[in-house]
Amino acid sequence: MLARFGWVTRSALATALLALGGCGGTGNEKEEVASAEPSTASPSSGALDAAVAKVSDKDSADKPAHLVTPDRAVDPKKLVDVVEQEVKGGENASPSPESILWLPSDQSKIKDEPLTVKVPKGLSPLILNVNVPAANPLTKGKFELGKQLYFDPRVSLDGTISCATCHNPEKGWTDQLSVSVGIDGHTGGRSAPTVVNTAYGKTMFWDGRSPSLEGQAQGPIQNPIEMGKQSYEDIVLRLRAIPGYKDQFEKVFGTDVTLDGMAKAIATFERVAALSGNSKYDKYNSDGDLTALSESEKRGMVLFGLRLRGDDEFKTNVALKKAECTSCHTGSNFTNEQFHNIGVGWNAEKNDFADYGRFVISPIGSKNNSELGAFKTPTVREIEKSGPYMHDGSLKTLEEVVEHYNKGGNPNPSLDKDIKKLNLTDSEKADVVAFMKALTGEQVKVELPTLPPGTDGKIPDPHAALTPPPVKAAANVFHPAVQR
Ligand code: HEC
Ligand code: HEC
């Protein structure tokens, strides 16, 4: 395994991670920390040097980041000593990268209980090894810790931005902006997707570049325009100074604060809290409550591509699958988890896309033109709340979305074959919108947490970070695809 690793300096590690950019754009699926040992080959401060594994694209594809842990025995005592020195500012004060990112947990210290989750009606149960990684089972303490980290603005460089700034549960787990606004009012090139039902997601991001919620959660905290230009060390050491976090990490992971633990806790919170089901559609479909949907919603459902229940005698008088949204928005979370070009972001004058999407992520040598301008099919559950829509937030309302599909998308050389003119009448368009609104459901009520006091005794108010800062600079660097 070590043979795959190259030794690089700390700044090279930071550059490598930042280059992938974006909320969670750590390229975590491509990097892996190899060793706690200081590098001798490096000109800069030895103990801070990191080893980065450039796992080949092929490897990363079949090896989710959260399942990859360093396979070398590390003496936990040694690591803790080094870190204590760093926190105290003593000689040889630099922590080893591994002690910051990952520490072997002392099982005897873990005092946490399993968390059983009853998912809302219409969703499939959360299953270990299917929707929950074996390395990160659901526990109560992890959920509470993850919730605090999710809402804690101290995770950002200047204490103003939390995950909830851009993924606010009250706003359908988004910021309801076309493109997100991060630290110092920087804007990016993509719209914040909803976190709703990402527990069922096969990949994360509009282009699917991260394989898991765990992998995703490590990115935004050190993205210069989301949460600030800071290194993992900065964040982890800042949180280690907060006794409340130190104690919880000990209890939940049997370690000090680490990036690995942060990612696991935040992912657990998202997996459990951001669930939406038991909508009018689920009451109709699962409970057989034939009155749960209005006539317009039923017509919309049939146009969307779903049949009426066998015991429903209502005659919709519309053609089944006339809009055939289910060719992509399918299954209990209304997404096939695939990537499609529906023509969003195509500039006909320039004959080019503003953002190449999935194409950029595909390994060199297997790039396929059909991936140009292709993005992940999003869920349409809870959709009423999460506009503006599409990866670039270019469509403001659900009516505009239906209009987009009705005209056959934006014709371009790699338009998906399933995107074609629909010839919906005005009332049929309204029906499709009505059906999508019937997918607004029951959400887990998220009470904002009380955050642990900092070293100054102050307790930050998580509400303050719910309002994004005013826009100042358009940086457009969420992702290399946007940076071209
Ligand atoms: C400044 C706004 C901003 C902040 C802060 C932010 N995100 Fe994001 N998030 C985004 C954007 C924009 C994307 C989409 C980026 C892309 O696809 O390239 C995204 C994508 C995601 C996704 C992928 C969802 C999907 O369906 O693919 C998840 C999950 C997520 N963020 C969780 C988090 C967590 C957890 C945090 C805090 C550690 C966080 N975000 C902080 C803006 C933000
Ligand atoms: C060929 C696959 C495909 C078909 C068919 C399809 N969609 Fe989509 N849908 C997508 C993809 C991919 C996106 C994201 C595109 C992007 O951002 O560039 C999307 C985005 C959306 C969004 C915005 C979601 C968000 O969070 O921003 C809505 C709403 C939506 N589709 C509804 C529909 C409806 C209604 C139909 C039927 C008329 C339909 N879709 C048919 C693949 C499809």
C-alpha cells in the first residue's frame, strides 16, 4: 500500500486538496493520509509534512474513501504526546498530519449507544453497509456531536459560516440562493443542493465527485470561499481547545478531535436529520388513502410517469408518461442517481457549457462526450422549498422547470435522449407542478443545538450563521470545472 504514496510537503497537501475545491471538494476519494512519520525529504518543517496518496482514478472508483483507513499500526500514545505539545506550543510543537486527520480509537473509552431510526413513510429503512457505512454506524452521541458541528460557525475561519448557512433545514436544507455565498461574501459557481435524503445518495455533489457523506463533509471547512482559507490542522486544533468538543470526541470515538471524527459525526447527523417522506403522495401510495391527492395532483402524478393505485377509480384523462419524468426521477427518492445533460448552462452563442459537470470528473482516457454538461439527477422530494433550481440555480420556479422540459430542454450536442418536446397543455403543466408540491413531506424537526462554550467562555449563537453574508466578490472557484 505504501508503494502508492508519495511524500509531499504540507503546502503541497493543502494545494492538492484546495485544487479540487468546493463544498466537500476535497477529492477525498483521491487523497489518503499515509503516515504519522515526519518526512525527511522535505525542506519545510518535518513533522507537518503529509503524505498524500494519489490513488489512481480506477482505484478510487471501487474504493469509497470512508472505507479506506491507513493500514499501519500507529502508537496512539506517541501521537497524543505530539499533539499536546502543539496545543501547548512547546518545542517540536508540530502535530503529525495523521494525528489531526485520524487517530486509532480506544474502544474501551467509547461510551455511546446505538441509534435506531424510524424513517418517514415512503422511504426505505437505513441499513448498515447499504446506506450507512460499516465504519460509521449510527450512534446517539455521534448524532448530537454532528448536529453541533453542523451548526457551529467556529468551524469556519472567522466564525461566521456554518454548514447550515448554505444548507439550512428551514429552507429545504439549502440557502435558497442561485449560487451559494460563503465567507466574506464570496460566491461560487454552483447552487447548494439540498441535503434532504442524501442518506440514500450513491454519490455526492452535482457531478458526483465524492462517494459518501463522510468524504463530502471534509471539504467545505477548508474551501477558501466557503468557510475560509484554513488548513485541517487549524480547524482541528481550534476545536481541540474547546473542552466540550474534546469530551464528546473522547466519549463517541475514544479519540481527541480529528477530521475523521468530524466527518463521521456530521454525516451521521445529516443521514438521520435530513430525511423527508410521509408526503401526500406517500399517504396515497403507501397507505392507500385515495383522498390524500387532489385530482390535479393525480393527473400530475400520471403525467410524471406513475400509475394510479389499482383501487383508485378516478379517471385522469391524461396520457401516462406524457412527461415521463420517471425515466430519471425514479424510485422512493425520485432519482436514478445517474448523470444527465438536460441542457442547463448551455450557451448557444459560445457553443459551450459554462460548467462541464460530470465530464471533468471522469478519468482521463474514459471521458465520454455524453458526460459534457451532465449533472446528477436530484431528488424532487421537498422540492417546493429548495429553489432556485438546477446546478446553477438558473430556473427560479417549478413552473420554469416544467417549461424547460416542455420545450425539450436546451438543444446541444450532448443532450440526453430522454429530453424531448412534451407538448403539455397549460393545465397539464400546472398538474405536474401540483404533483411535485405533493412531495413536500414530513421532516425531522431540527432544534438548533446549544454549542459548547469556547476558551473565552463565550457560546456562539448558531442562529446568527443561518443568514448568508452579503455578496461581495464573485470568485467562481467552487470547482475546477467552473474555473476554466
Ligand atoms: C458557502 C456555502 C456552503 C457551505 C458553507 C457548505 N456547503 Fe455544502 N454545498 C455547497 C455547494 C455549492 C454544493 C454543490 C457543489 C458542487 O456540486 O460542486 C454543496 C454540496 C453539498 C453536499 C452534496 C449534496 C448532494 O446531493 O450531492 C452535501 C451533503 C453538503 N454540501 C454538506 C455540507 C456540509 C456538511 C457542510 C459543512 C461542513 C457544508 N456543506 C458547507 C455549498 C455550501
Ligand atoms: C433525462 C433525465 C431527466 C428527465 C427525463 C427529467 N429530469 Fe429533472 N433533472 C434531471 C437532472 C440531471 C437534473 C439536474 C440538471 C442540472 O442541474 O443541470 C434535474 C433537475 C430537476 C429539477 C430541479 C431540482 C433541483 O434541486 O434543482 C426538477 C424540479 C426536475 N428536474 C423535475 C423534473 C420533471 C418535472 C421532469 C419531467 C417533466 C423531469 N425532471 C425529467 C434529470 C431528468
